[in-house]
Amino acid sequence: MWPGHLGETATPPEHPPDSNAQRLLVFLEAQGKEHARHQEAWGAGQEEASRDPPRPLEAPNPAPLAPSVRTPAAGHTPRLRERAPIGLVNQGATCYLNSILQCLFFTPEFRKAVLELELPAAQPALCRDHGESSLVTQLQRLFLDLQDAQAPVTTRAITRCLGLRNVYEQQDVLECFQTLLTRMAVEKVELRQAFQMLTERVIQCQVCKDETRLEEARLFLMVTVLPGPEESVCSVAEAVQALFRKEQVTGDNQYFCEMCDRKEDASSELCLRALPSVLVIFLERFTFYRGAFWKLKNKVTVSEKLILPFPEKNCYNLFAVCHHFGDLTGGHYVADIMSFEKRCWYRFSDDHVEEIQPGPSESSTAYLLMYRRESLGPTT
């Protein structure tokens, strides 16, 4: 999946450059087409991989999220799912899409918002203008199918809405997440709200003490997996803390101070100003060095709980992990997700869904994590 041409490696150079995020956006289009090979390898190694799910949480037992009916009706009494969750059909190399769609479906606030939208009857103009191209309409239909269907559900309508013509070309799950929310926001901006957070970068000149404050709305946090030998382990909690640690900007990276009218040493600190209901964390598992990408296979302790002290202490509980198995040129995505309805974990590998048991929290394949704010309590 990850672009590049050096092949899989566990130990990149000791001091890779830090500007990976910008280069990532440029190279994401050059995705591998080796999904079939990794699907076969995945089948052979599934038992081994299944020993690496996150531990289930002591989650509240929420009420059902939405009526399992084709048209949400006022006063309808929701019912709990009595069977295992349903998988999604892989159209060729769409495991990345299937994984993130399952994560969104099992995000309580997001699923509830999608199913409660009165589409298309309440918005005839939307249907007339967009028809089958309305992503929100198709997502609602997909969620209803995932509630009611007895067999794996197709995602063809979703890929048509997204304009994905080559379903045999694997793409990046984070880019897919961003695309889905951006497209849906055009039709229904409130669907992004569960993931929306506000950050502020505070830069202070060390000479005149003048401050520059830059606010940014985000849908996720990107944290770095520390390079090193495969045995080295860092935790998600430590990586998040490092993201908000005050840094000194010196040397070649000096900050241009408008008050001083020249470059000066400065401090830089990232702060959270508004917390999301659902916190999405992307683990940067690659680095760019000497013209190519290197994959980082370091084990990461997937923290079951995260404490964010900005602006006050808030606890987040893990409920979904997207894994990538493979190398820089291709691979296979699966999602480990905790069902708030059944209070247990499932592994979603396209149309194959199985319940998984608690296992080690250290993972060399975790790629995208979802946490839900504990103070939200049970979902109604």
C-alpha cells in the first residue's frame, strides 16, 4: 500500500528527514496493485495476525443506535442486532474502503447521524441534482443494509459516488477517510462534527516575546512511529504527548519574526482548543530518505485509554484499529472494531467477519486508530 520502491524494511536510516507528511500527499497516487497476492498471503497468515488485536474495553452498554428500518420513523423502538456483523464485498482491491466504512458504521455518533437524515424524501432537490451520485444517500443505504442484510454487502454505489474507476488499485485508508468526510460535508456538513477538533499553534519569538497564533480545524492527529530496530516499542500515548510538547526552533529552522524583522530563535507549541467526540489518530509508518519511502515496522503499544489534558483532562477509549499487512507496494487492510451493541471485538477482513479475543496490545501493523470520548456516556 505505501508508495515507494525500496521494498519492505524494518530499520531505516538513523536520522531520516521530518517532512514526510507533505511528501506523502504527492506519492499517495502511486499505490501498488498487488492486492491479490497479499490476499492469498493474508489467508495463510490470518491465524498469526489475529493474535494482535487490541484489548476490549470496559465500555458502557449503550442503547441501540438507530432503527433497523428502511425509513427512520418517529417513535420506532430500536432493536439490538442478534447476529454477528455483516462484511463488505471486496471489488478487487477495495479492502481499504471496506475497513474505513466499517469503522464509520461502528462509530455511534456518526452512524446515528447518518441514519437519522431524512433522505431523499425531505430533500428532493438533492436527489434530482445528484441522484445516485449523492454520497450521503448511498452511505445511508449502505448502513441500512449492514443492519438488515443476511449476506455481505456491496459497495459499488459508494465507489461510483467517489469516482473510483479502478477498483483494482489499492489506496490509502487515511486518504479515503478524508475524502469520504470532505465529500459528505458538501451535502451534510454536520456529519463531520463528531471528528472535528480545533488546534492552535503558538509560536513565540525568544527575543521580543511576540506571539503568533495559528488556528486549524482538523479531522485527525498524525503521530510518528519512532524509527529503530523492530524490537523497539513506543506507545500511542507517548507519541501523542510528544505531538504537544513545546519545541525550540533554532538554527536553519529559525522563525521570521515580523516585530524584529529578521529570523530569530523561537518556541513552538501545539495546543488543543476544541476536542472531538471521536479522536482519529494516524500512525505515520513510513519515512522519506534519499528519494524513496521506507516502511517502519516498529511495534507500537496501542493504548486502550488516552488522556488529553487540553484544555482540561479528557479520557478517550479505543474502539477501532485499522491494520495494514504488507509492504510498500501493496498489502491488505483489516479492521478490528469493538461493537458497542454486543460489547465484543470483531475482525473485519472484507466479507469475512469473526469475533476475536483479547490479545497483546503491541502491534507492528496498526495504522489508523479511533477513540471515543468517555464523557459522552451511553449512546441513545
